Amino acid sequence: MPDNILQKILRPTPNGRLWQVFIFIFVLTVVGGMIDAGSYFNKGANWLSGKTKGFVVLPHTKEIPFRLGLDLVGGTHLVYDADVSAIPDTDKNDAVEGARDVIERRINVFGVAEPVVQVNKTTLGDYRIIVELAGVKDVDQAIKMIGETPLLEFKEEATSQQLTADEQTKIDVYNKMAESKAQEVFGNVLSGGDFAALATKYSEDTATKASGGDLGWITEADNPEIAALIKSLKPGETTKDFTLGSAGYEIAKLTDKGIKKDPFTNQDEVEVEASHILICYEGKTQCTSGLSKEAAYEKIKGLKEKATPANFAELAKANSTEPAVAETGGSLGWFGQGAMVKPFEDAVFSQKVGTISDIIETDFGYHIIYKKSERKLEQYKVSHILIKTMSKEDILGKDAQWKNTELTGKYLKRASVQFNPNDNSPEVSLEFDSEGAKLFEDITGRNVGKTVAIFLDGYPISVPTVNQKISGGQAVISGKFNIKEAKLLSQRLNAGALPVPITLASQNTVGASLGQQSVDASVRAGLISFMIVALFMILFYRLPGLMAVFALAVYSILVLAVFKVWPITLSLAGLAGFIVSIGMAVDANILIFARLKEEIKNGKPLSIAVEEGFRRAWPSIRDSNFNTLITCFILIQFTTSVVKGFAITLALGVIVSMFTAIFITRNFLSLIPGSWLEKKSWLITSHKNLADKGAKQ
């Protein structure tokens, strides 16, 4: 590159900034092209390397395939009607969501890539479950598997299968060798060996071995076992010994520690300490107060007026309908985001420390919240070396420890989320019918101190320990749940306890060959539309039109790259949205160039006319595109997958088109010397306009 051009680019002048922007656009386009056509780039790199006998070696790019919908790769679209007529209104949503969860798990086992399973509630209050299976070959088998009623089973520990003496010896010998290996590796760590290299060589955690044992950033809730080992360490320190954990011997190193950030807002995540007063009313979860909604509101309103930080606990003990409030005083202890229901969480995390909230309504009733304290959530960057040990399960298999009982989901009336009266932690309550209560009493009676597993469709969803014989048909599953986990377990239990019969309402199957035809037709349509638009722009707007075509090419490259990286599932409707967006991408240029001609007609120099054309066209471009984005947002939120795919691709196209029209086209035109444009002004405007301009001058 000549020195004078390089100086122009690096010089902090308007022209220098234009060249910097141009280089940025060029690099962005090259990167987008490498993403779009990674396989062709790699073939070209191989060809160049061969021709130069290895002298020129270009790095290979990762090939990212487009994610195609079922109407492009073949597959089936199924719509099921869910019969919820026998289910109480309060349980319908959970029952259908539980059934959706079971269907999705069944499809994943079937091996369908990127399935779509969603619940749709009609305006008449009916429920439908929509299933899209892209690339599935045995449609009949998939339909049969989906349509089966979820099977909920309670299993107890098997006593018949025991380890033989040889098997036990095998475990003992293996674990002794594991201990010796862990001791040897730990000795290498203590002697100053490179931790990452030792992890790569010795660790038996296949997920982190290749990255030097790097677990990334974790919190205490994510991995309590590892967090307990490194919590007291300083960055750069390793554990003082190798420790036997649930999977084997652990050696951990704390690389860094800090405050966890919210990935969307980049704000520090926090934990809060709070207390609350709950006044429930008839119809709310687990409410036995007998109060009407109006009476409950009046009561909580009066308490709100009297409550202060000093008397809050006493008011809670005297008035709150929460279980065990006499002992807790309404205290919820410390909790983070995701532990409470959303309205409660939104209120407590937004209020200031030391304040009492306004009245909040949740699924449990009315609350007022006293926020006692707040602290930032610590996270740890950890690497570890795992030396696995052998357990009984490794010999007998994971399911060999369980045997069936007669208790199944048909005896379970319902499952629901409640809060532990002692520490207010979420837990799941079970309610059996009379026959199920007797079976459950027998099972818990003979398994005190042991575990009882709850299986849904052959998969264990909970393995609680039985603390005592349980009579009366009421039981509670407690553990270190947050509210989301408890709700998920409740949904899964209800999927078997509250069977939702589903019937296939419609089926639309697309063959793979027909899907390929759709792809070919869509590509042809896209290319033809691009060429027609390009021809129109060049003939009608001349040089600016040519610049717009270049910008349109950049636009197409960038949008397709976004589709791959996001990734967006492309359906026929999605491709239609993309093709429509090509035309819309030109709309902004037409507005700009029409304004440009007007400015030239009014006698302004070309350089000023270009600036004015872009400036004055922007409000119209902004308003029209924002209206389109609002429509797309509504379609994304309230429609099914077919229309949603169209809306997503159209919205992305509109966003990128605003960038290319205002940013790229303007930059291309601005790089052309103004003096040259004055001499060649016929490339922008007609002779008639020039005559008008001359007359005004």
C-alpha cells in the first residue's frame, strides 16, 4: 500500500475515518463470506497451499451448516388436541406443560435433530401440542411413541442383585489404584507441575480434559461439591489435598474469582435476605384461610400501613398465613434470582435495602416484603483433575438397583409446589388416592432410611430418601430445589398423575426430495429477485444504484451469516421473509436517492446533496422500518412456528438493511472524490436536472 494512501487512512481526518470504515466493512464482509461459504473457502485454501507447495497456508474456517426446517429437509408437522376436560382449571397449564415435556424427551430419545414441541392455547380455551420433526424417516413410529400416555412408576431398591465376591474385589482394586493415581498426580501438582498439562494427561473428565480441566465460571449453586473445595482459596492456589467426591478423587485449582454478571445487562448479580407477610385467599395454592380476595387485600393493606422494619417479624407471626411463620417470623433467608416466583422476585430485587415493598400478588396470595440485606453473588473460575472411582452401578448398571412396585401414576391425584415450613425452601407435595395411599404406606414402611425412585417414561426424575413410614396418602419431596426445579418436577409428576389424552388432529408430511425442490426453488427465487432489483437500481439510479447493489450484496452476506451463527431455523416461510427483506432493503436506498435528486435539483453541490439526501431520508426510513419491526415482534410473540419463522427472518433482514443502507451505501458514495462526481454528474442525475441546476446558479 503506497505511503500516501496509508497516511490518509491513519490520519484522524474525515477522509481518514471514511477509509477506516471502509476497511471495517471489507473485513466484516470477508468474515461473513467465510461463514456463508466455509467449505468453498477451505477448498480454495487447500488448492492454494497445493499450488504453492505449502508456501502459502491459509487457516481453515469452521464449516457451519444452515439449520433447515422440516419443509426444506423433509419431515412431519403434527398437531395434537389435548383433552383437559377431566383436569381442574388450576392444573390444566401444568398438566399440558408436563405432557409437552414428556413428548420432547421421547422425541430426543428417538434421535430427531432440533425438534420443535410447543403448547398452543386457542381463543376458545382448548389446548394443542404442536410437534415438528425435521428429517425423521419413520414417521409412524414417531407418532406411536408420541401418542403413548406418560408412564409414572415408583420403584424401590432391589435386594436380589448383589455384587459377587469377585465383583467387589474388582471395585476395591480399581479404587485403590485410583487413590494411588490421585496421590501421584497431586504430588506432581505440589511439586510445581503445570496444572493444565497434568489435567490434559491424567484427568478422566472427558468434558474438560482437552481444555486443561477448565470448568469455566461456576457458583456454589452450580457445583456445590467443587465450590466447597475452592471457596477459601486465593486465585492461583490449588486444593490442599485430593478429595474423594461423588464421581472420584478431585484436585481443584482456583484460577480466578469475582462477582457474577448478568449476561444480558452486564450488571452484578446479587443475593438478597428478606422476610415477607403472606395473606392468602380462597382459590390460591395451599390456602386454608377462608378469606375472600377482597378481604385478604384489605387485611394486607392494613398491615402495609402499620409495618416497619422493627415490627415486621411480630406482624408476620401474628398475621401471616404462611406455614410455620410463628418460628420463622416470615424470614426467607438468603436467596438468588430464580428461587422465587417471578412477581415476588421482581419486587424484592428492585426495592432498596431496609424498605418494605408495595402489595405484591403471586400464586400464593398477597405479600408485603421487607428487604433486610443484599450482597453480590460470587463466582469462581476453576480447573480440576478428576480421577474416577468405580461404584456398584458401574458393575450392575444404573437401573439394576431398582425394582418395580405396584404404585404408578394412576394412583397419584396431583403434585404441587409448596414451601418448607422450617426454612421456606421449595418442595413438591404428593397426594395419592385411597388405594395409592395404602401402597405408598407399604413402600415407605419397608424402605425407611433407603431411597425410592420415581421414574417417568423409564427415566428417574427424583430419588428421595424415605425418612419415615408415611400414612394418609400425603408425602413431600424436599431437597435443594429452587422454584424452577420444583415446578419442573411437579410438571413431570403431573404428566403421569394427570394423564392428558392427546389425539392427532392433523399431520403434514414433507418428503426429503420435495424439501430439496423447495430449497432449489427458494434459491432460484432469491437470485432472480436480487438480479431484477440490481438491474432496476443501476438503470434508474446509475452510480448510486450501483453502490446500492454493492451494499445489497454485503447485506445478503451478513444476513446469511447471522442465520448460521444465531442459528435460525430456516423454513419456507423464513426464506420468504428473507427474500421479502431483500426488496425492503432497497426501499431505504430509493428514499435516499430520491431525496438526493431533489437536493441536486435545488442547486446544491453533489457532496452536500449526498449528505442532505441521507440526513433527510433517515426519519422516513426509521419510522417505516420500526413499524415493520413492531409487527414482526407481535408475530413472533403470538403466532406458531411457521409464521414465527417468517417474522424472525424478516426482522433480522430489516435490522441489517438499515445498517447497510445508511452506513455502507453512504460510505461507498462518500469515498468517491467530489470533484470527479461534479465532472461525471450524469452518473447521478439526468441532463434535465443539470439544466435546472445551471439555471438556478
